[in-house]
Amino acid sequence: MSAWGAVAGGFVGTVILTTALRTASELGLTRMDLPFLLGTAFSAERTRAKALGYVLHFVAGQCFAFIYYGIFAAIGHSGWALGALFGLLHGLFASSALVNVLLPVVHPRMGTSDSSAADRPFLEPPGFMMLNYGPGTPLATLVAHTAYGAIVGGFISLAS
């Protein structure tokens, strides 16, 4: 196992994850735009929010790759299949608790289930498994995160 494998896997995995989610959005499978969601936490200006969101998404991709690396090092095993399992769990956590429960609490431009229509939030709350962004969102999210995990796990195991 190698930290350089985590760097490379995190980069390639994030490119694939981001591309898969963008493709799902362009194909009408989801209305979710994860970089935009992240960027609007820091800027109300749409173009700036998107650009900042992509930077934040790549930083998060590297951070998660190092979290995966730490877990792999702790258990003494890594690989594509184990990485895919971690990615699936990562996607389930992100879409059920992180984005649905925690993000609306701290995001200054996102509505919550308790927001009134008069509050006019910039973003609607994602809902459980981000279903408010379309019925294809859970599948797109889980497939993309599973691919990310497989790539990170594979790169880490190959860089031994």
C-alpha cells in the first residue's frame, strides 16, 4: 500500500465520479450537481459557486482517498473489491445522512424540511437518498461512489 496510490487513485476516482454524476445530470437521470451544491455553501454567485465547488470536490476526493488509505492500512488489506464496498458505503452515508441531514443544517443557501416557501432558499433540500433531485439520483450516486472506491482501492493496492 502506498500514499502515492491514494493520491493517484483519489484524483482518477474523483474525475470518474464527477464525470459520471455530470453525465447522469446531462442525461436527465438526476438534477443533482454535487460541485454546485458544495460551492453554493460559500458563494451565491452561480458561476463562482460552480468553479469553487469543483475545487472543493477534488479536495474532498483526495481527503476521502486518504481516509480509505488509513482504513486499508489499519486492516492490512486493500483492493478493487474492498474499495468498491467502501465506495458503496460512502455513497450510502453521503446520500442518507451527510447531504440529507447534516448539509442543510450548515449550508446557508439550502432549504430544510422545516423551511417555508417564503424563505426562498437558493437550493431545495436533497431529501432522503437525495430523491428531491430526481428518482435516478440514488442509483447514479451509488454507482459513481462505488466506482470511486474501486478505483481508489485498486490504485492503493497496485502501488504497493
